Amino acid sequence: MIKIKVLLAEDDENLGSLLMEYLIAKSYDCDWFVNGEKAYKSFVKNHYDLCILDIMMPVKDGYTLAREIRMTNTEIPIIFLTAKSLKEDVIEGFKAGGDDYITKPFSMEELIFRIEAIIRRAKKEMISPQSEYKIGRYIFNADKQLLIYENTEHNLTTKESELLKLLCNNKNMVLERNFALKTIWIDDNYFNARSMDVYIAKLRKYLKEDPAVQILNIHGKGFKLIDK
């Protein structure tokens, strides 16, 4: 079994050592660095499957490190470790290219859960690069942003198309609300959440011609595209 290789950047030596030992005990391969500059040099030379970056680090902070990583690799999942929980700091993390963040103090079990969830999503995206989907009697072309029903074509906006593609990639499964918000809108704040609800309503309207197709609200979780 090939181990998932993790790049860990954490300047707190006690926490860094503990995290590395725990990840190794959980069958991950882990390289740990105490500042962003050393971590970046290793990232350039080696292959990693996941990055866990502390934000407040000497020499090079986590935001800067994430931006540099994103310049050479747009796909690798990045989790931020932060003592900051202000909305502005969280937004800055997502803007820098982060996929998730976890606020200190945290449990090791929570970190592993976050890692496993991100890896599942990354694998799903890798094996589902398709651009055309069949939804009941509809054909959805994500590249052209077209929804086709019989002889009728409907041009979708970029966000409508991105949201419908996420729903299609999770067809008959729950699309987590926060994941959709962070993927498309970057931030899961109140206003973006309301905006997504408007787009969901529009997609329901476009798909109403086929009664076998539904977008359900899953209370407290997200949405589910049903294609019977």
C-alpha cells in the first residue's frame, strides 16, 4: 500500500513533533519543517500528496508558503493550522489557496478526519474529469455551460454551471453545503450562503421538465441531486 506523503510546516517544536509522530502512527509518511522557507525548498524537490501549514511561522508565513505552492501546483490539498479564528484570517487562508483550516487547540482525531475528507474529495475530482453529464432526460455540458433538454438549450452562468457540476459529481449523495461554498464562493459567509440558495432555486427551475430529477435540501448538511 502506497502511503500518503504529508508536508508539515509548524514552528512549535512540541506540536510539530507530536503531529509528525501521530501521522506516522496513522500510516502517513510525514516530513516536518519548522519554517516556511525550509518547507518550500523540500516541496520543490519532493512529491507530496497533502500540505499542513501553520500560519504564524518565522522566515516565511503559511499564507506566503501556500501562495508559492499554488504557483507550481494548483491541485495539492492544503490545510491551514491557525490560532486565529477571525473571519478575515479564514478568508485570507482560502484566498491564499487553502482547502480547509483547523483552529488551535484541536484534537488529533479531528485533524485526521479533516485529512481523510480532503483526500476523498481530491480523489473524486481526479477520477471525475468529465465535462458531459446525463441528468434524467437532460444533457449537461459543463465546458460549454449548456443544459440541453430535447431540442431546447439553456445557457448557464459560470456559478450555475459550477454548482450543477458539483451536484452531478455527487449525484444521489449529499453535497455538503460548506464544501460547495468554499469551492465556488471561497468563503462560506451568510451572504454567499444566501446567494447559493438563489442558484439552487434557479437550477430547480431549469430541471423541472423531468419529474424524475430533483434537488433536495438535506437539513443541516447540504443538497442532494436525485436522478431516479
